[in-house]
Amino acid sequence: MKKTIGAALLVLVLVLTAVVLERTFTFRSRQPAAAPVAVEPLDTAALAQRLAGALRFKTVSYQDSTQFDAREFTGFQAYLRATFPRVHAALKLEKVNGYGLLYEWTGSDPNLPPIILLAHQDVVPVEPGTESRWTEPPFEGRIAGGYVWGRGALDDKGSLVGILEAVEHIIAAEAKPRRTVYLAFGYDEEVGGRRGAAHIAELLASRNVHPELVLDEGGALTTGMVAGISAPVALVGIAEKGYVTVALTAQAEGGHSSMPPDETAVGMLAVGITRLEHHQMPRAIRGPTAAMFDYLGPEMPFGPRLVMANRWLLGGVLAGKFGATPQGNAMLRTTTAPTVLQAGIKENVLPSSARALVNFRILPGDSVQGVVEHVRRTVRDSRISVEPLPGTMNNPSAVTSVDAEPFQLLARTIRQVVPEAVVAPWLVVGGTDSRHYARLTPNVLRFVGAAIGRDDLRRVHGTDERVGVQAYGTAVRVYLQLLKNVAL
């Protein structure tokens, strides 16, 4: 009997090994064939100077909308008109809801669906007290050490000005589009885009505009960020996570702190938050993240390629390894992040209520409703109310197909400009203006062509935001090539 069991186990191991190896060796590259194009002759120093000028305007979005500084946005838009005269002569410009910008570059063939290139004018504030930590001041638009420094260099004036550079360059060459091209620049993306992008998208919807593709920020040309791949990796966002902030409010007897009850409002709330952090929503390799592994795996050495090709067997190993970092974990689950605590008026007074805000970024396949149910089930305390905050509830976006022509077109474009690049789909863990355009088309992509490294991640919304002069030139070339491929 023991020999029979041993023989059966040996056969099972051999069969499994054969299946694993067969799947590994047939795990073929998904990189599209694309012949390199001639390097577009651009004056990268002049490009950098024009971007630097745009960074000098403090087009800041504050959570408190009364702090909105219209003069900065007016000045920035005047700068764009002066800097890109051909664009403003050849394209129709509409102001939408005050400061939103919608440009229309009319194509010669009305039967071709248009494309929409997105960017946003606003930037996040510089955290008060951190100004002295910047190598170069955040709003002086300085060029030093091969970089353009300033708030917005990466997020997102580099995209906005880069798009205008590409269109200006094409107009100067006296080329005209066959397909209509819209440039849509919102002005409050950093606080949700409801006054800017949402109104522009609503206007386009009212005109029955259904674009072939929408391209926004979100993905990037990364260097040194994917272990096992030395080449630049172009991460193209094909979806973005949803968003909800849930308020937890604990109620209890107030009173003097010298005679506290067994459980205080603060203590109850702390227990609820701890439960949420220790019992998070489950990990899952699906959707955009599964597609990313399908594209990256064939480009990797044998070991990781074997694991990615055999997720049916080794998915738990992959999830554990990949999810060990905050960045990887965010791509595998709906994340839980307590962000605000509110309680008490004096150190010797027991508060009668304590409130916490917990922010969730929702994985495609989960939902706002599912998150709220998870919170109630996990906190399991009738003394703590659980309510999603109005205005914070967005389900995850739809997932753009990697087999559809728009994704394949962008992938070919990237490899034409950066032949050594490995292109892969990606899940955007933050939010962009593109979600407001999702009802117009199923083909929403998120990518900026400027190369960024691991060190640059902390610079976005942080100190020392900057973009390389040469990297910015590459981003402009990607926009140029995309327009040539899809519109000219």
C-alpha cells in the first residue's frame, strides 16, 4: 500500500512539474512589434524653459475652495496663450465652468471618432514649514542639474505643457489631423475634478462625443522599479481604484477624567480602528494586476517567470512576495487607511463622542457598498456608527481591454519612441480626472512618457518635485508620435 501511494505521489509530482515547465516555456512575450522612429528634432533646453515658466504659477487646489486664487489660474492661462500661439490660432478654445479649458482641433474626416488628451492645471499645496527642505524653491521654476524643479513638474503641468508642445510642433510643420483631437484641461483634479473635468465631460457627452480613446496621467515610464527587468518599464494604467471615506463615530458618557468608565468613546473607537487594520479586505490577483503579470512575466528571469506563468499553483507565493511592500499591497487589495481622528476639548474631560475617518481605495471587483458592509461587520460594535462620507463614494473604474486597439496602439507608440521599453498594463492606485470621461468610451488609458525612478515616487505631492530635462523631451516625443499614429 505504501509503495502504491508513493508511486502515485511521484506520478503526481512529475505531472505537476511537466505542467509547470510547459506553461513556463510557452509563456511568450506580449510586447508589440514596433520599428523605432527617427528621433524628433526638439530643442530640449527650450522645452525645459517653457515648462519652467508654467511652474511659476501657484495654481493650487485647496480642500477649502474659498482659498482658490483665480489670479494664478488667469495668469497661467495667459502664459499658455503667449507661449503656444499656433495652438491658440488653430484650435477652438472654450472656457468651461470658469477655468476649465477645452481645445478642439477639428479633423478632416468627421467619420473618425475623436481622441481626448487630458491633463490638469492645478497642483497640490506645499506643506507649510517644508519650503526650506526643497533643493530649489517650489514655485520658481528653476532648471538645475539637468532637471526642471517645481510643484507640478511631474503632477501634472509636465503633461499639460507637453501636450501643447506636441500640437504646436505639428502645426508648425503644417500638418493637419484627419481625426478630431480634443485637449481637456481641468482645474481641480487634486480635489476630485468635480468643477473642472466633470463639467468638461458633461459638455462633451451633451454633444454626443464618443472618443476612440482618452489618455490621461497615471502610468509612467519607470526605471529601476521592477525587479528582474533592467529595461525601462512603461506602466500603462488600464483602470484605477475606487474611493470611499467612512466615518466611524463612537458615543459614550462624558464626564471628568478622574472617574473614567471601563470603556470610553476614544477607547471604543481605537478598538474599532485596530480591528479594521488587522482584518483587511482580502488580497486578489485579478483584473489589471493579473494582466500586468502576464506582460511582465515573460520578460523576467526563469524563476519569477515560472511563478507568474503558474499563478494557478503559485498565486499565494506571488501575492505574499509582491504584497510585502505598500505599493504591491495596494495593487492586490482594497486598502484601509485611518487618516483623521477627532475627539475631546480638554485633557481632563472625557469626550462624549469620538470620530475617525478611514479612507479606502477600492480594488476593481470590490465596491463602495461592499466596503461599508465590511466595515460594519469588522467593527461589530453597535455603539459605533458607520457612515460613508457624501461626495467620497466612487466605485472602481471599468478595465480597458489590453486586446483593444487603443491599448495596442499606445504600446506600439511607446516602443517606437523608446525601443528598449517593456510595456505592461497597470492598476492606478490613486485617482485621476479620467474617471469623469469613462461614460464616453470604454478605452481610457493613463500614461505619461517622462521617465521616473523609485526616488521620484516620494517627490509627487512631496518635497523636491522635479522632472529630468531629457526625460521631459521623451514625454513630448511620445505625445508627438501618438498624434502622428492616431490622428494624422
